[in-house]
Amino acid sequence: MRLFKYKQGHAMVTQTLQQEISLLEADFCFALSDPTRLLMLYSLGESPRNVTELTNELGLNQSTTSRHLKVLRERGLVHTVRTGTTITYHLSDQRLIQALDLLRSVMRDRLTQRASLINEIS
């Protein structure tokens, strides 16, 4: 399976590689598609926490917290550090918070634009 085509000395991404990249992106975005996981990421962006701390902070039961953390861990958004019997979750990359903030900013601008359109119609 060739991943690149060469055209006039430049490597081009083949359709197969594009599909694989798209699947990786979709898998990554799945982790961001749940409000609870977003809250967890913001919380971990402030400081590392264990399951009990996240459970108490977000008002969830422990199994729900663990299930969401598993999704985030499998997609590489968080990593764990074990100290004795305690497992602490850490944000894998602080840029995730910057990306989430940027998305919120885009959404806020879109909502403002829609609200102004509604006001013009009224």
C-alpha cells in the first residue's frame, strides 16, 4: 500500500492516507463530543486529579467518571501517574485547553451573529 504519490518532486497524500488521517481525527473528536469529558479536560487543565477528586468536583458517580477517563486516556488526551495505590490523571497537552477555548470563541461569535440576525428580523 503506497501512502504517497510523487508529482514533480513533491510527495502528495494518497486517498488511503487521507482516510486514515480522517479516521484518527474523528476518533480524537469523539473524545471531545461529550460535555462531561470537556469539563474533565478543563478541570485537569487546572491541575492533575484522581478519580475521587474528579467525581466529587463534577458530581458524578465513580463508574461514570472512570468510563469517561478511559475514553480520554485511550485517545491520548490524558495520561496517568501512579503513586502507590493512587492514580492521578494529567492533561497530556496544555494546548487542548487553548483549542477548546478557541472553539468556544468561534461558537460565541456564531451565536452572536445569529442573535443579531434574529434581532434584525424582529
